[in-house]
Amino acid sequence: MRTRFFTIICLSFTLLGASIHTPAMARNAKCLITSGSSTQFRGICDFRAEPNGSFSLTSAKKSGRFFGEVMVVSVTVLSKNRADVRGLTKFGINSRWGSAKRSRKNRACWIGDGFKICAW
């Protein structure tokens, strides 16, 4: 009886741990990435939600790239309406694009100095 109880407890913690560490599933979203006044990407992307409102975007294109060598754009929420934005290239270079504020006009958009990221 004691062994069975111990086994059930261990299994419960194992399943709980697996559910906590399971990566979020990506879903299709409409995305817009601009640099200055120029549109770099407009189309369907894969949206992966992260804790606290953060998210990452990957291109749904066959090439896997948004533009240039950029393959992943991540928006990490630091505080209410403030985030850090980064781009990851196919060479593994993780460049910081800068700080961004959430748009008051369109809550799906984050606007930084010289760029805008939208996903809806």
C-alpha cells in the first residue's frame, strides 16, 4: 500500500513537471515588421506565446526567414507596456533591436526607435 501511494505521488509530480516545462505551441498569426518607414515583412507567421505576455515570431515562409537573415523576432515584456525586442539570425546572432512600447492605437503592436512589430 505504501509503495503504491509513493508511486502515485511520484507519477503526479512527474506529470506536473512535464506540463510546466512543455513549450508553448505555435499558432498562425498575421504579422507586420517595419524598419523606419519601410515594411520588412507582412504576412503569416508562427506566434508562440511566452509567460507574462512575451512572445516570439517565426516566419511561416519556406525559407524560414522574415527578411535578410532574420529568422526569429522575440518580444520580451519587461513591465506593463514596455518590452525588449531582439532578432535572431540563421547564423545564431541574437541582436538587440531595442526597447519598445505597446501601441495605444493597436494593442497588437510594439513600437521601438525605428521599428514596429505587430502580431494579431
